[in-house]
Amino acid sequence: MKVLYTAHGSATGGREGKAATDSGNVTVVLNTPKELGGGGGEGTNPEQLFSMGYSACFLGALKFVAGKEKVKIPDDAKVSADVGIGPRDDGAGFGLAVTLTVSVPGVDKAVVEDLVQKAHVVCPYSHATKGNIEVDLKVA
């Protein structure tokens, strides 16, 4: 995929987050103020809103997985998303390239990497466009 445009958004761990299962589906909710990610209101582009939503969703999924694994996620945890939009290599329309960077201070990096892989499976955004999202996961 050749990225034509990139936007950035982030969410931090001090906000209320929850996840619930319903018939095998996981719904992740994280309250995200519209000022997150640099504006979030008037003049915000769809890619920036998507990156903010993905960050918030992933942080909620991370908290959900950490709770099941009995790992405490500190309030200064952060998920940032860089979202690029561009034509797919196969010529079948457009896709998204997302780089998620997860920072969980005070928790062993190997533990965080394990939680991130599990959260990726849980986060609805990861599966929202049926293969049109290429995701690169990073632990800071």
C-alpha cells in the first residue's frame, strides 16, 4: 500500500474504560474527549477521528485483556495511532495502514508485548474493515 495521507491520534490510560462480551463479540468502550489528538472537533479529518477511535478502542481492549491476566495498567499508559490512507497494492480500492504504539510505564516490556498481541485480537477496530487495515504493533 502506498500511503497518501497520514493522521495521528492518541488515548491515555487515566480515562474510564470497559469491555463486555455479548454472544462471543467483545465491545470495548473508552470515554474519549473530543479534544484528544489535536482538535477532534471542527476541522478534524476522518483519518484523525479514526486514529483517535482506534487508540481509544485499543487502550480499552488492553485494559480488558490486562484485567483477565491480572496485570494492573497504570493511569499513564498511552496508545498512539498513526493512520495512513492510500491505494491497495492489489488495485482493489483503498486501505489503511495503522501503526499502533503502546506505552505502559512500570510494566515489563515482554508482558506488555503479550498483552498487546492479545488486545489486537479483542479490539473491534482491528477487524472492522475485513482486511483493509494493515496494522503494525509497537511497544515503546
